[in-house]
Amino acid sequence: MLGDMPKKRVAIFGSTGSIGTQALEVIKANKELFEVEILTAHTNDELLIAQSLEFLPNAVVVVDEGKYEKVKSALSSTAIKVFAGELALEETASFDTYDVMIAGIVGFAGLKPTLKAVEKGKIIALANKETLVVAGDIVMQKALENKAPIIPVDSEHSAIFQCLVGESRNPIERIILTASGGPFLGKKPNFLVNVKRDHALQHPNWSMGAKISIDSATLMNKGLEMIEAKWLFNLNPSQIEVVIHPQSVIHSIVQFEDGSMKAQMGYPDMKLPIQYAIGFPNRLKNDFPRFDFKKYPSMNFEEPDYKTFRNLGLAIEALKAGGNMACVLNAANEIAVWAFLKNRIGFLDITAVVEKTIEAVSFIKHPTLQDYFDSDAEARNFAASLIKL
Ligand code: NAD
Ligand code: MG
């Protein structure tokens, strides 16, 4: 029955990343339902070329203009249109020829193309949480105006979204986002002060891109997810809680006004939320391993250690303050994480950079889109000056 429907044409922004490559695996397993229309990459020309030759999209973008000639010539025997540069992301995002954007670019760079897709009324399978962290009010408003459904890919938000199906008449009392706690769960500052990039990149349960792996280790990821949840589900900060759940099999929980709680469970594997988002409202058959309770004789839940992982508290401050503060927090964090990945600053310095930057950049209560771009630039410059980049 599903096979009788026209294929959904999918644009994967950030196709060479962790989300992007897993999205292509999902599409490959469901070729009768999806076809690839656009692929984009930042610098990884070789993977972009290989993906393009396999999936034959209509158009590809390589953001790094120095890679254009190589991609163009490698695809010269095909009809694939090749574009380069940042602006090409926005131009292709505006194409009429696709139905669903998988927003899989990492960081602030994902905002502009995702906004274009929203303005075009596309279905957005949203992995790029920074889009909502930076400009959630504007993105959600435009989504409403243009009837662009935003379906979360982030596993916690996908869990909540799934729990809310059929509940549109029932207000949410609170949501509880689960957090694995990352590789340094239980550690204290005297340990964290010496941790290095390779250790921080080793997430216990999920295999992800570098930036989100560091964010998981500092708990900034959970803070960004609280802000993402506020916009996706229209919640007040007081309705959003976090619990540490080291096994990462309960992906998040919604509690309704009768006290009943619904949770969504499964192995930690992003292919499921990706498949759910692009297949929605249908659940597609797959051969992913089925959950085995015998492998999980106990599940644990505990309070986050706010004293040690101070990024979470800073993100909650930004969540409560509103305005441009989350945008500033995000920009400072992107710079600090990048510097940590380059071994330029220590693990605990990430928090120091974020904290000083949110204190320094002027607060704007009701920012315009341009204010968000300006705040992002100002925060990046300030954070970079702290690190002496
Ligand atoms: P990644 O680093 O593995 O991949 C990022 C992708 O974005 C790559 O294709 C890269 O080419 C592209 N990119 C990077 N910088 C760019 C720029 N300046 N301009 C254009 N393209 C650029 O990242 P990821 O782990 O796949 O994460 C992608 C997004 O999904 C992030 O926002 C992350 O928070 C979110 N997310 C990821 C996971 C996961 O399991 N990986 C889970 C939940 C949410
Ligand atoms: Mg998540």
C-alpha cells in the first residue's frame, strides 16, 4: 500500500555527516518510498562524490569552493548539477523539486538553508538543533505561516513527538528529557581539568559527529535540547526537566495532566528517529535489532550534577532569559568546542568561554533575524578573543 504512493523526494543537507550517512542508509533500505534529490557537504568531496554516484541526486553542493572542480569533473558523466559555496545551500534549499529536507548540517551554519526550506513549506526532518536554539521563535512562526511541518530527528524530541501522536487535545504537564551523562558521568572537576579530545569524543552509547559528542560530554547538548524542546512543543521552561539515564534506552518521557507518563524506548540508534521523521505519519518496516529486556536487567535514573557540568545551568539560564541569549550561548559554545577539538583550550575552559561571552554580549529581548545573525557574530568574535584565536 505504501509502495503505491509517489516517492518522497529527499534533500539531505549535511549528507557526509553522521546523520547524513545514516539517512542514506535508511533511504537505501526503502528505495520504493524515497529518492534522493539534493546532497550537500562542507569539505568532504570524496564521500560526496561516492554518495552522488550511488544515489544520483538532481543537485549537489560542496560548500568549500576549492573542491568544486574536483566534484564537477568526477560527476561529469552524470546529469547531476554541481554547486559550490555557502549561498548555494540557500539556493538549493529553495528548489521546488524536493519534498523533505533532512536538516543534518551541524551548528549555526544549518540555520539559513533550513529557514529557506521552511519558507518553501517543505517537510523538515530536523536534526540541526542549533536552528531552534538560535532563532526558535522566528523558525516556528515561519513554519506555522508556511505550513511547514517540523518533525524532530533528535532522539529525545522524536520520542516526545511520538508520544504526542493522538494527544493533540491533551495539554502537556511536563516533559522529561533523558541524558546518558556522556563519557564523564560521575567525574569531578579535578578529573575533567585534564581530559583530552580523544577521551571526550568517546560516547558510551551513541556514535555521533565531533561537535555533538563534545556537547554530550559537557552536558551542553542536553541544555541545547531543553531549548529545542521549548520551541518544538511550545513549553515553558518550568515544564522541561532532565534526568540522567545512563543506558539511553528510554529516549524521553511526556507527562500529561492526569499524571500519566508516556515514554518511547529502543536501542540507541539514530536510524529509527531518522526513518520515523521522513516516513511520518507511517511507521516503516525494518530489520533493526529488536529490543531485548534481558540485556537490561536494570535501568538507572539520577539527577544531573549541575555543580560539575555547569554548561547545563548556563543553558537553563538562557532558556529562561529568552531573547538572544541562547543564540549567544550557542555561538560561544561552537567556538569553544572547536578550540577544544584543536587542543587549544581545556575541557573546563569550554564553560568559562561560554559564561564570559553571555555576560559580555548585550541582551536583546525581542531580536529580529538580523539581530540573531549580529549576536552570533559578536559572540563568536568575543569568544575567539578570549581564546586568543
Ligand atoms: P557531523 O559533524 O557528523 O556532520 C555534519 C555535516 O554538516 C557534514 O555533512 C558536514 O559536511 C556539514 N557541515 C559542517 N559544517 C558545515 C558548514 N559550515 N556549512 C555547511 N555544511 C557543514 O554532525 P552530526 O553528528 O551528523 O550532527 C548534525 C546535526 O544533527 C547537529 O546539529 C547535531 O546536533 C544533530 N544531531 C546529531 C545526532 C547524531 O547522532 N549524530 C543526534 C541528534 C542530533
Ligand atoms: Mg539528542
